[in-house]
Amino acid sequence: MQTETIVKYIEELCKRPSPTGFTKKCEEYLIDEFEKLGYIPYQTKKGNVVVPIVEGEENGLLLSAHIDTLGLMVRSIKENGRLRVTNLGGFPLAYAEQENVVIHTRSGKEYRGTFRLNEPSVHGSDFPKNAQRNDENMEIVIDCITNSKEETEKLGISSGDFVSLDPRFSLSNGFIKSRHLDDKASAGVLIALAKEIKEENIKIARPLYMMFTVYEEVGHGAASGEPKGIVDMIAVDMGVVYDDLATDETKVSICAKDSSGPYNYDLTNELIDLAKKEEIDYCLDIYPFYGSDASAAMASDHDYRHALLGAGIAASHGYERTHEKAIDGLFNLLKSFISKK
């Protein structure tokens, strides 16, 4: 039942669009779910959702995950009525080629469309084979009959509108496949952990808070708004799966160092020692191109011990994949950590 609960939370989060800067639907979902569980969540001015699990002003532990995702924004409307885009977050545009999208207008209207090459027909030219995948050569075609800039503007679409990508959530033989498992897999684990704390009356060894940030993908998610009394922060994010790294889609990944530098030696060792004690399948890795909410907090002069861990997730920033074994291991490691004295 634990696994089913986590997967359901992940699915519910993934199907709610939340490109960085446009996360209202996920924020509302989190607040509603935590209130149903009997917690009293609140939001920072930025929009981060903070959930006091056990309150206190000394020796506090903060678990963070982010609900903002990669996406697109309308850069301009072209003369042919199609849309030129700009990235939200760091990913190659090729990872979104031929994807169904939703355009979210500032007035609240939504239109579906497809993100593709300007000339996508292989029967017309060799452009699909040779073209660079960039914002000059790619566009959104809207699922409306519109052939001019003026016709598209009449729909209420304008530059600055957010664009979300179809997550295509799927569960297959224990593998969870979807866009935006970075970091909705971790967010789902944290909701399930909060649920079990309430239902099983789990004893927590110290003040505990959860924070769900909304600007992690652009680098300042956890730069502000943390509760008072925090001394340890664990960013619960994705584990990198790559050729020379030990992480795979079934393991819990603990990060020793990423682009921001090494994580706290002692806190990281505590996670490693606990994983060994609980016989959780884990690995210790270096993430060469990576930053986390803990990195942002440290850069903002928060005086914490900081660590980073997560389920191993393949194809990061694309159509991502992890396994139930990894999310179960992550859940169990966190559950053991918050209970230890």
C-alpha cells in the first residue's frame, strides 16, 4: 500500500502543470492534501509551500522538494500565427520535440498545440534531418485554425504566456515513466511520508518541516522563506543516472558533490550510515551538472548542515524514468532518519 500511495501522489502531481513561475495548480493541490491529513500548511510570499510536521524553534530539520518543472514560454507570435518560444529551465529543446503542449494565457484560457520543427515533413526536405533544434527552427502550432499573427492574438494568446509539456505519466512493470519526475517523485514521497506520520503516529525525534519550492529550476527556490530554528536541511531531489556514476533507477542516490561543491560531510555520512544499517540499496555519487535547493539555501547565507539525496532517475529533463524500488528506498531512508535520535 505504501508504494501505491506514493505512486498515486506522484501521478497527481505530474498531471498538474507547473512550469517554473506558473505553479498555482500544484500549490493548491499540496495545500489541499496536507489539510486533509490534518496539517496546517502555509505559503511564503514567493509561493513556497511550508508544512510544519512537528514545530519547534531549535535543532530543526527541513526536508525540501520542488514542484516547479521545466517548460516553455511564448516569446513571440510569428507572422504565420505560430508561436516562437523561450525555455523555462535548462533543457535541450530536442527533448520536447513533437510533444503535445498546453498554452496557458494570462486571462485563464488554455489552448492545446504541438511543439515541433518549423518544417517537420521528411517528405518535403532534409530539414528535419539536419536542422538544429533551437528556438529559431522550432515552433508551437496551435490546435486552432489560425494563419496570421492577428488571428492568434484574437485567441487571447500573447508573449509571456506559459506553456506546459504533456507529462505522459505511465506505470509499467514497476517502472514509473513521466516528464517532471524531477522533482515530483520526491514531492510524492514527502506527502506519503507525512501521511504515514499521521496515520501510524510515528515518533519524530526533533522539530520537522517540509518545504515545497516553486523556483528551483531557475536557481532560487529555497533561497528564502525557511522556518526558524533549522540546523539541518536535506534537499530531496533526483539522483543522476549516467555512464560513470553508480546510481541506477532502482537505487537511492546520495550526493557527495554537485556543481555547487561538496555537501556537508557529517550529515552526508549520517545518511550513508543509516542506509547501511537499514539495508537500503543506495550509492554515493557526484553530480557533474547539478544544483539543488540546498545549494540555493547555502548561497543565501543560511547557516545549515546540508545534504542531497533522491531516487535514481534516468533521462533527466527529458521523458524520465525511475522504479518503485528507488522511491520505496527513499521513503524508508527518510522515515528512519526523521525517527532517529
